[in-house]
Amino acid sequence: MRKSEVKKYYDNYITEQYSIGVNDRIFMLYEKLKSLGLNSSSDVIELGCGIGVVTHLIRKTVTLGQIESVDISGESIEFAKEKIKNSNVSFYEGDVTEYIPKIKQADFVTLFDVIEHIPIELHEKLFVNASKMLKSNGWLLVNIPSPESVEWDKINAPEALQIIDQPIPLELIAKNCSNAGLEILKFENYSIWVENDYNFFLIRKKKTFENRPLKLNNIQKAKRKAWRTKFKKLYKY
């Protein structure tokens, strides 16, 4: 599929996106960002931002850091610029598999419901590029429809699929992460509208294992001691 066809499709998809607005999926992803430490000073690169609905939420938390949002659709970018005019938010048209951001290294890089719409042969290139955007302690967040839900749609609701819409298996993401010097810290199969319809990945740059003792505060130490006392007493072997 030619890139120009994809651009045209999403240029014409603006009304559909705007009518959806902030839905359950989008707000849950915003809450995941906050639970992972998104704060006023975070620097965020949002890959595949569409018309900026997620950007609209992120800017409510990130007031001092920079937000850089990118999409292949120039029309979507222009729409987002008209809607969001915060001085710390920038929108750019670009191909996320090769885009070079102005933020050199970010605390968070997001791929929220994006990679299923990018040809699979470009995924390794995409993950290598995303890895370059991350700080050493930064997070890459990937959200996709579960492969099974996409397969179901292909058979039962093909009209719901976009111009490129493909199942992305866990093994493929793991392989592309490994090739890009990344590691998956968390994988979650979760439900929004039907059972097990989405997959979430928490990813970081691969780190060398260090045998460092845990650093616990006094409250954590007391809880650990009480827990240990309980199982030694009740589950003695």
C-alpha cells in the first residue's frame, strides 16, 4: 500500500475521529500514563496522534514539559493545531517510522492504537526509531487491539476496519523490541468493550541486570516483616 493512499485515508478520517472524541479507551490510556509517573515536567512524544485527542488530555497534566505529537496525515495535524494552542505542545506531519523529533529524548513515547495500522514490514524500523527517542529511564507505551479481536472483526465486521488493520501477535512485538535494544516490562491483555479486546505493553531500553538489594523505607520494611511473620506461622512446612 502506497503511503499517499494512507495519508489520504486519514486526511478524510477527521470527522470520524472528532465524533468519537474522548472515549473509554483513550481516557484509560491517559490514566495509565499518569499511573506511570506522567507529571507537569514530563517530556512526551506521541507517535500517531491523529487529531490530537490524547494530546488534549496529556496537556492537562504536562504544563512545564514539552509535548511533541506526530501524524502521517497533514490534515489531521492542521486540525489539531487549531484545537490545541498550548505553547508547550507542537504538532508535526511525519512518518513515525523515520521521524526525527525535536525533543531529543523523552520520558514517555506513546504508540496508542497505531502499529496495527502500519505495514508489518516497517515495524522493526519503527521500534528502532522509537528506542532512539527514549531517555535511559523513559517508557515506551504500546496499545493495540488484541490479535483475536482484529481477526474477529475481519470476519464479522470488516466495515469497522481501517485502510490497514492487522493482528499484531505478542511474539512479533517481543522480537522487534529485542532487535531495537528494548525489553517488555509488562504485558496486559485487558477488556474495554468486550472481553480481552486490547493489549497493553510497557517497554523500556534494555538494561544490564545488577544484583542490587531492594531499598525499602521503614513502612515497607514493617509490612514486609509482618507478611513474613504471617506466612512462616500459618504455612510452616
